[in-house]
Amino acid sequence: MSNALSIATVTGVIKYLLENGLVSDAIASSVGDVIVTALPPDRISVGTDERAQLNLFLYQVTQNRNVDWVSQEFRHRHSKISATAYTNPPLALDLHYLLTAYGPKDFQAEILLGYAMQMLHKSPVIASDLIENALKNASQTSTSSIFSQALASVSVSVLAEQIGQIKISPEFFKMEETSKIWSALQTHYRPSATYLASMVLIENRTHQAEGFDAIPLSQPHIEQVIVPAQSEQPIVVGSTLLIQGKRLQGEVTKIRFGSREKMLPPRDVKETQIILLVPPDLYAGVQGVQVIHQTIGNPGQTHNNIMESNVVPFVLHPTITASVAQVQAGEGDLRSAEISVKFNPKVGNIQRVVLLLNQMLNNEPFAYSWTVAPRTEDTDTITIPVKNVQPGTYLVRVQVDGAQSPLYKNQTGEYDSPQVTIL
């Protein structure tokens, strides 16, 4: 298995370290709602749109010169694979990152940069088990949809094992060198630090590895994933899912969602389409779906041949019910209350949840949003405190990792549920 994803994996793991630390670090939480991104700095909003943010940017890739060590270590790590599978040692790389802090208020950027540097100083070496945990988190929760889709086609544990461990160390430049970096980026300077991640390996395979089968031309291919006959409706738990494509029917056909090991049998299988129900144990957000063909082996064989399709994403929307309690009068005519939301499917403990309220039956309706605090475990019910709300009846929606819960219409075609009344 090639580890061409190694570069993206290292970026994703460092981003995961920073995001995970933000959840529990008291100093970082005092800054307010902070996001961690991996974008080019010229894509970051500054000025009036600036927000509290950490950005990790891979600005340069260089070759690591420890070729002899790489060759010996690599051959030892892959000793079970035929020596003819590789004509050269793997490409050994050093990744150079620019870590930048942003903030619209005094000291926000300095606090965030100090927090980030402390986190990376505490974790100078990222071991393979931490890499595997970060990859599983990315593939299962879909906090990074493009990266998650790429991971869906590989074995997370094998990828983590191939990468091994990564050393992260700061690179301290003089002002002249720092100025050259920011001049090349052609964007506004912000407090930043540079880091080196070493070393990252990319394999060079020119021959087929022993024990691996070439992918035949009969590989199944997915073209689209929709809800049949009502494609304008969002996909939710229990929806009938229609997978359309080519060569979808195999000797044994199963469906994999994301990177889960558990595969599901479809309800109906044909060459050009598969029908199944969306299971209740997925997470809301972007999900990848894949068709798996298994060939039952002959007696005496120890394994079945497996053929996998491409991965196609779809958005799984949460469905909710909502109720209100503990309504109290506040300043002026405003109210405070607690809104209890029940979710299907469950919400993951690190998924980002936003509550949205839109007032009904008003010429100038009020709209509110609240980012929900992180949780310690997965749950199907969250109680959310709301403050300084105008009295009235509100439509209730939530976003879980960006996937929004649907609203429902009454017989007259007007949206009327789910709703709560705060008086």
C-alpha cells in the first residue's frame, strides 16, 4: 500500500493535536470560539472579518538526506514484502510549516500562539499510535471532508504503521528570513512560528508486492448516491439510499460507510444500482460510501478476495425533537431558558454542534445561534442554555459538523416544526 497520503497525514495529525488541546485547555478556552485550519495564509480573512484562529500552513517541502538510514529502516520495516517490490529507497522528506495565530482583539493572537507552541513543545515526537488515533478521528467524524474521503480508501492502521513516528521541532529564523516568507505569501503579517516535521516517507513501487493482487478491470464503480424519487429531500437515518454506478453486483456484495470495519448487506443489488437503508449508528455530517465485492474462496483457502469501489461522499443530516424548560425573565423583555434537543443519530463527543433559532409569525423575525460546548461522550440528548432571547415561538434547527437538521411543513406548505415557545 502506497503512503502517498503521508504529507496530508502529518498536516492532519498536527492540526488534530492543536484542535484536541483547544477543547481542554483553560487558557485557550478563555479566548472564545477558536478554529484551527490548514489553509494558505492569503485565504484567511483579516481586518473586520478576522476571528480567533490558528492556521497551519505547509510552505515548503525539502529532501531529508539520511538516505542510508532510511534504506535500512525501510527494508527492516517491510521485511515481509519481496525485495523486488522496490527499486529505490523511499523518498525521505522534511515538511516545513508556518503556524500563525489570528485574533480581532488585543492579546488573542499572542495567547493562541503561546498555547500552540506549548502544545507542540509537549509533543516533540508523534508516535504511530497517536497518528492512528488522529486518522481514525478524521475518518469517522469527518471534521475534514476531503481528507476523510481520501482516508476512506486506505487502511488507517497500515498507514500509521508505515509513517512510524514524526519528530516536530521549531525552526527559529532571523527577521530577514521570516520577512522573505511573508513577502512570498503576499498577505498581512501576523504573529507566527515555523516548525520542521521530520521525516516523512513516500514509497516508490515499480513492481507488484508479494501477496497482493492487481486490481482487475471489473472493479465496481459508484457514480452517485441519492434518495430515490425524492432527491430534493435530505438524507437522514432510515432513508432509502440509492447507489448508482457500474459493475455493482458481485458474488457477495456489501456496503462500507467511512472507514468502519463493519460492512452491511444491501436490501437489493443490481449491476447498475444498489438499494439499502441508512443505518442508525453513523455520525451526522459527510459520510463516504463504498461498494465491497467478496469472492468466496475455495476449500482450504484462509481468506476471501476483496474488491473495493471508489468512495463517494454524501451528507447525513441529523433529525431532532426539541423542548424548552426553565424559562426566566431577564433584562427588559428578554428571556433565558434551556432547550433540550434529542438527536438521531447520536452526536459524537468531538463533533461541532450549533443551535439555530428563527422566530415565527413576525414581520421582522429574530434569529439566534449558539455554539454548543464540547461533550465528554457521545449522546443523543443535549440541553443547551440560551440567554437574552425575545419572547416568541421559534423554529429549531441544529448543525452537526455543518450538516443541518431539516424543517418540516404543515398542510398549507409553511414550515412549522420542530418548534419551541419561549414566553
